[in-house]
Amino acid sequence: MPKDTYIPCLLNLFRQYGYDGATLSKISQQTGLGKASLYHHFPGGKDDMVNAVLNFLESYLEEHILQALRSEGTALTRLQKMCAQLSELYEGGQQPCLFAILLMGSARDIFHTKIQALLRTWIDEIATVLIEAGLDKSLARQRGEDAVIAIQGSLILAQGLNDLAPFQRVVKRLPQELCRDIDI
């Protein structure tokens, strides 16, 4: 099987156990691959596996989230599409954000640069939507950051409380909040 076949399983493993907790034994057990097969598909070991997952998430970000922001329509409509895609990615708040998980522990130094670039791209695209709608560049950038803070924070809270409502509330209200003071 091609290595891309194992990406969803690896994503779930790293979401559940983090970089340090996803041992090769757990990865082998969940993927059904022996350690030799894992190294055949991912010669760089766990780092290679995480990079493959991050590449998958980068593609998802581009194809779904950023495309929603770049689509036709009002700023509100485009931001609502983004939130719908985020809700799908995080299964309504059931799944934690891998970015947050990888920025803790020993993985931080390894993957920080890539995650930072992905977050900046996302923030920039939100800001672009708001600038196109007439918002000042500086305020648009701040709201883009606030959007990511709200989404990430609500995911952490949903996980911590074992309650999906905080995430679902944020993705429902966020587009309107970002568009306040804009004629839509």
C-alpha cells in the first residue's frame, strides 16, 4: 500500500498521543505495519511520519480552508465557509489540533518552523478577506490572529471540559464577530 494510505491513522495517533507518546510500537500496532515496513515507507522514522501528516494538513488547509477564504462571495460568506471546513476537520470539536500538540515537548524544535508558516498563511488569508471588505490592514491582521486564537482556544477547552459546545459556539459566531464594523 502507498504510504499516503497510513496518513489518517498517523494523524489520529499523533493527535491522541503526541509526538513523544506515539511510540513505534503503537504506530506499528495501529497501522498494521511492522517496524521494518514503517521504516520502508518512512525512512526518517517518526519525524518523517509527522512531516507526512503535516504535508497532508497543509494540503487540507490549502484545498479547503484557504480555498473557502479565496472563494467568491462576501467576507461573511467566505468566513462561514472556512468555519464549516474547520468544523469538518476537527469533527465538530471532537479532535484536538495537531499543531498545538506538536508545539509541546521535544517536537517543538523539530516542527516549529513549518507550523509557524502554516499558521501565518492562515492568518494572512483571513486578514486578506477582511482587508478586501474594507477593514484597515493592521486591524484585519489582528482579527486574523484573534480568529486563530479563538479556534485553537475553543478546541483546547472542548477537549479539557469534554464538551463540544465551546468549539461549536466559536465556529458559529466567529464569522459575524470578524465582520463587525464592516458593511456586508
